[in-house]
Amino acid sequence: MSRFTGLYVAIKVTSYTIDTAASVDLAHLERLKSPELITLPSPEESGVPAQGLNIRSPDDWNTQEARMYTHKLRAAVAFIRANNLNRVVFGAGLPTPSTVEVIEKG
């Protein structure tokens, strides 16, 4: 997602999440068997301008921030929808936080 949108993607690492092990059965996930693991949305869906989304050296911070709010966030939402990342996996029925969190592999 970071390469498609030009946004920073991070992972919060804690001892609880790193120092654990589990056996996971992924046989039921047909999508992982496909050689094409991700789907890139069309330019119409993502709103990517012709000049792209990445940082350019002459841009000041105002221009970079405007690009983020105008184009990059729309591209991130399109990527999330195209890859079915917006779903509840654990804790269905619990109250959701007011922040946006995306978890991806790779």
C-alpha cells in the first residue's frame, strides 16, 4: 500500500506481538494461493493524478500536505476496498476505535 499511495505505512511492535508463536491454518484462504496477491485499483477509482503521488524535491510542506489530503488518502481508501482489507477479523460486535488502522502482510 505504501508504494501505491506514497503514504508511510508503519507497524507497532511490542513484546506481546513479537514474542509469540502460533500455528495458523490458511488452507481455506483461496486468495493466498493466487500468484497475484494484491489488486491495484484503477486510476478512476483511486484518483491518482498524472504526475503521481510521491514526494517531489521542489515541493514545500504545504504542497506535500495538500497532495496527501487531496489524493493520497483517496488512493489508500481505494486500495483498501480493492483488496478487502476493511473487515472485522476478531472481536466482532465490540465498539470500534475512532482511528483508522490497516493491517497488512508483506
